[in-house]
Amino acid sequence: MSEPVMNEPLSTQVSEAQLQAEVLAKALPHMQRYDDAIVVVKYGGHAISGEEGARTFAQDIVLLEQSGVNPVVVHGGGPQIGAMLAKLGIKSEFAAGLRITDKATVEIVEMVLAGSINKQIVGFINEAGGKAIGLCGKDGNMVRARKANRVVVDNDHVVDLGFVGEPDTVDTTVLDQILGRELIPVLAPVAAAVDGGTYNVNADTFAGAIAGALGAKRFLLLTDVPGVLDKNKQLLPKLTIAEVRALIADGTISGGMIPKVETCIYALEAGVEGVVILDGKVPHAVLLELLTDHGAGTLITR
């Protein structure tokens, strides 16, 4: 039994306790729905809103695991990579939203993603009471990648993205050994090349491939936007694949949201039950989406 707070009236303490009990009671059906289910969470670099936000995210992931969910975290780190490249005086260029990655850049990408960011998230989860294991796509040949296609810019200029890859195969052997054993895998989107070497893989694409291979019940993409918006900038809470394609066709979904929803479609067609795009900067966004009636973003289903 918790100790009473001495500087608060007893009636206030009782009311707060009742509120906590009501919250838990309402969360129970959702906990039962996701019991022993796999939930893949893509934690974007732009959604990592400082240390406080990262610690809150870690607490949410630990609560999910202790509630019977099997969470898998895939993280990005674009802003952090950019900061490190700038610090080292390495110029970074983009084409069609993807970082052009030469030999020097891919070494920094691997160092930042599989090193500092990965271990920081692992540390926060462990401090919150969980048991996280930091891995990348290279470990156990989990994700092998092929070179990404060249992209066309300004209709006629073809750009070679260098050491940028797309998932070719996913081997879940390592994850199968981890999940269900009170361990939380934290994955960096760095993959071994099919022909040798290392590829930088877009974190959304990497997470979608992992979610599809695991047959996840939910795939959450934490970003810096509320979800998919209509032409009046209002949140669309639920969409089907067909509706998403129609929104792309009429221009409602545009720009950087297009590759995100394409990743959602890929994951759904690979066997994921539902994908949610939500704002990772909202406190406890993961819990709001999974354990409440309210939800926190746009749910896309087949």
C-alpha cells in the first residue's frame, strides 16, 4: 500500500486514488486485446523531444512489456546524424528526402545510429525498469539490404544515393529468441548489404519490414505530426488502404507523408493488422493509442 501524501487533504487523496483505479479499469480491455501481441514502434529522430520525452517514451515501453505486450522499438536519428556530420565538417546532401550517403557518411551514420542513439534509448528503458537489448540489422543477419534505386530529381537529374539500402530479406531468428522473455529489442536501421558492406536504411522502411516479418498486431510510427490530415488540416482518425490511395491521388496526402503511408501499406500487405501514424511528442502517445478508447493518431487498416 502506498504512503499517504501528508500535505494533501484525505478527500483529495481518495479522489486521486479512485481516478487511478478507474483509469486502470478502463485500460484492462485494451491490455487483454494486446496480451502477448507484438507491437512494433518506430521512434523517429524528430520525435525524440529531449531527455524528458525520451524518458517518458521509455516508461511507456516498459509499461507495455509489463502488461503482457511484446514491444519492438526501431529508432531513427536524422537530426542527430546531421549534427554529428556538421561537427566533423562533412557536408550532407539530400535527394527526394533521402540522405546521399558516401563511404565517410555511412561510417558516421552507423556510429550514431547503432552507437550513441541506440544505447541512449536502451539506457532509458533499463532505468525505467525494463531489460532492453540494443541491436541493428546486421546482428544475426536480421535485415539484409539491397542498394536503393537511383532517384530522379527535377524530372531529368538522376542521383545515386550511395550507401542507402532497402530491405531485401528479414530473418527474425534473433527476435524470436528475445520476444516473450521480458526483453525489449531496440533496433537501429543499419543493415548488411547483400553483396557485402553496410547500408543506411530509412527507419520507417526498416520498421515496416520488421513489423511485416513479425506479423505484428500494431505498427506505430511516431513522428512530429498528429497523423494524416484532410484538406482542412483536420486529423483523419481511421483510413483503409483504398482510402489512402485515393487521398494520394487527389493530392490530400503529399510530400513527406507519401513515403510514410506507402510504408504503412507495405506493412499491412505483409500481414500487420493495423498501422498508426501519430505524434510522438505528445506525452504518453503510445499508451493513449494502445490502452485508451481515445486513440492518438490515424489508424490505417486493410
